[in-house]
Amino acid sequence: MARTTFPALSLALGLSTLSALATAQSEAPEPPPPLEPWYDAVELSAFADAYYNVNWAFPKPQDGSGVPTRYYARQQGFGLSWVGLDASYAPEPVGATVSLRFGPTARTYAEADADGALENVKQAFASWRPAGPEGALTLDFGKFDTIFGAEAAESHKNATYTRGALWNAQPLFHTGLRGTLELMPELTLAAIAVNGVNNSQDNNVGKTFGLQAQLYPSDWLSLSVGWLGGPEQDDSVTTSCLVGQAYDPTVGDCVARPGAPGGDEVVDRGGANDFEAWRHLLDFVVSAEPVANLSLLANANYGTEGVRVGTSAAPAIDNQSWYGGMLTARYALTEIFAVAVRGEYLNDKSGAVTGFTDPSGLTVQNVEMATATLTLEAMPTENFLIRLENRGDFLLEGTPGTDVFRKEERGSEDKLMTTTLGIVVKTD
């Protein structure tokens, strides 16, 4: 009996041991997945943008001078706008973004910046999400695109090929700190503290601040309202005094002083950083897709600034203001073809944002203008975009003085009519 029981017990113990080992192996934690190489997490994109432009006034020379509202497609005939390369690393919790641009548009874009050293660096900023990749707060530090306005600098990100007149009345970029906080899926807040408008290096000791609320009440509607305010004027100026003169801050000018060597002196510009001299901008944007294939985009701005006149301790203040609106509609006819229209109105009482000049170089005052744009689009592949655009810019009767759009060799007129064929090749 014992001889028959022992083998059975041995077999039972062996099976039990094997079962326990199998159970222990199945309950053992799985090894962690291999770490993804950091370079696989970098997102890259690139584009090339070229055009053929016909200015129906046929101005000479052909370099695009005398067409102040065609910011990035000025020259007659064939032209390269720019090429771009973007690289971004999502903040998990730390990341970065770099956007490089090369070509005539990169130079024009950077002309707004007093520091031309960053002509080819459209954006370069580090990002941090303190709560990790899923955190609601993101902080960006460096040079970045503005949070205001409705149109992008890159033509393929807009419904039309050219940027509108309202584009030039808005900031392009900032250098400083930007914070974005997603309070809920329907509400995102953004705030910036920066050197100023289009400044890589500040021209005064003050800083510019901005706030924006982005609302998403439904899947087809989004709204944003924002404010930007800060000092934008130089707070110092170089004054040249003759031999026997010296600068007197109480007078705000050079005065006779026997024995003074004369020369250049850097002097305070008189309250350029005071709140009454700040530039303020209110920005409203509405984006909607009320029905299939139709997208609408509306943008309205109001700006004001107390411009300091003179260099004395108590200079006069010239209050300047401007306002305007833009409405764009785009309808996708098929997966390949689309049509877009845009209308604008801009009132620039002091010539503060249009910057039109007469033949003598003086700023044209009380500018009132409208633009109308029709764009036909074809995108045979997701990487190839073709746009044929007809646009007219018109000075209205409220604009006195001179006609600002060049015509032929020596003439000028109050309207600008162009036809532009834009070609963009992009990776996304």
C-alpha cells in the first residue's frame, strides 16, 4: 500500500510545485517598454513658398516699392517668398520649438524688429509644463508668434494667399514669457509679459503685457478676446550739440555753454514709459464652421497710443488711434478645389500703422481704406497648394493728400490691383 501511495504523493507534489512556479511567473511584473529615442519625439515640418505677381499699374522699378500693402508678395513677375523649417519637441514636461525662415519674406518680416540679428529665427522658445505632459499650464520662454490676430505669417495657414491690411496693424511676434492655462475644454486663458511689439531687444525699460481668453462654446464655433498694453516708444534719444553748447535737461535742448566740446549725448526722452504713453490694442476673433465645407473668420481691432512729442521733461502728447475689421469666408467645393473671399476696412487717423508716405517722405494722415480679395484654390495632393488670387486695395474718400500706390514710372493712384499665383509645397 505504501509503495503505491508514495509515487502518487510525489506526483501530486511535483504538479503542485510546477503550478506554483507558473503562477509566480504569470504574476511577475512585465519589464518596462524600451525608452523611445529623444529624436523620434521631435516633430519636423518644412515648406517652400513662391509666386508670380502682376501689378496692373505696372510700376517701375519692378522691386515692389510703392505697393505698401503687399507685405510678402511685392515684386512684379516671379518671386520667392520664403522657405521654412520647423522643429518642435513636446514638453514632457520640458520641450522646445524652433522655426527658421529664409528668403525675402523673412527679411521683410524681420524689418519690424530693431535687432536684425534674428532675421532667420522666426521662433525659438523653451516650454515647460510644471504638472507634466497632461498638465493644464504651459510656460514658454523666448521668441514666439503673437497670440493676437486671425491670420498667420505663412500663407498656406490662411484662406487667402496674401495677408490683409489689418495684418500690418497687429503685432507679429514677441520676446519674453507666455503662459497658457486650460481651465476647461471650453475655456483657455493666455498671458504674456514681453519686451514689446516685434522686439527681440527692448527699446525702453518698460515691459508690455497681454491677456487673452479663448472660448469654445461648440464644436463649430470659437471666440477670443484679448488686450495688449505697454510702452513702445524709445525712452532715450541721441542729441547732437555744437561746440560751445551742452544739453540742458530742464530746457530739453542744447544751450550755449562756453568751453563745452559739443558732440552727441544720450538723453531721456521724457516720459516714454509713463502709462499715458502706452500703446493699447483690443483684439476680437471669431471662427466658425456653421455648415459642412464652409468656414468663416472675423477679426476686429482697436488701438490707441499716446505718442510723446519732443525730448523735454514734459513733452506734449499726441493721442493716435486706429481701428479696423476683416471678414473671410472659405468654401470647399470638392476635396481638391475651394474658393475664398475676404473684405476689410481700416481707419488709421494718424498714419500710425499704415505708414504710407508722400513723395516728400511725410506720413499720410487720416488714412481710410478697404480691400477686397478673391482666391481660387486647388490642392491636388495634401502637400501641394496652388492659389490664384485677385485683390484690390482702395483709398476711400476720407483719405486726403496724395495717392500712395505707384503707377508706371512716376505716377501714383488711389487703388492697387494685383493678380497673384501662389505655389506652396509643404510637408504637413
